[in-house]
Amino acid sequence: MDKIEEAAKPLGFNIRKQNYKMKLQGDKTGRKGHLSVATEVFEVAPSLHMVELRKTGGDTLEFHKFYKSFSSGLKDVMWKTEENSEEVIGGSAPLGSLLH
């Protein structure tokens, strides 16, 4: 969760943590208000986690831009399969699928 926080803060997001969930709130007001993103971390194995990102407010295009920047900040801990490389569906995205 620390890595997620480290990747989100430079992008201008305020972060609230609770258990294995985080809420990211953008500082800037976009076309449809502040971009809000909910994250949830699932433990797949002791050293392997899956992170789900979900847009909870703001513009979908801004979410796609955020996702690209955010995921590039986590390249050192992300593992991708060919099937899901850079796939963002609507306002939801499995973060590369798995973090280790």
C-alpha cells in the first residue's frame, strides 16, 4: 500500500487509507469535478497482491490518463500478463493485475 501511496501523491492526490482500501481524491477540478479513485488490495499469496482501481467520481478520460501515469510509477512492482496489458475498462482497471 505504501507503493500505491508513493505513486499517487506526486500526481496530486490526497489519500485516505482504511484496512486494505484507499480512496484517492484529486486536488484539481476537472471537467466533471475532482477525480476520485477507490482502490482495494487483495492478497493472492503471501508476497503477491492484486489491486483493483475504480473511478468513483470525475471524468473517465482523466481516469485513463491517471491510470497510465499511476501504473508507470509502479513498474518496478507490477507484473502483467499479455491478456491485460494496459487494459482499462470503463472506469475500472485491475492494476496490471498483480503487485509483488
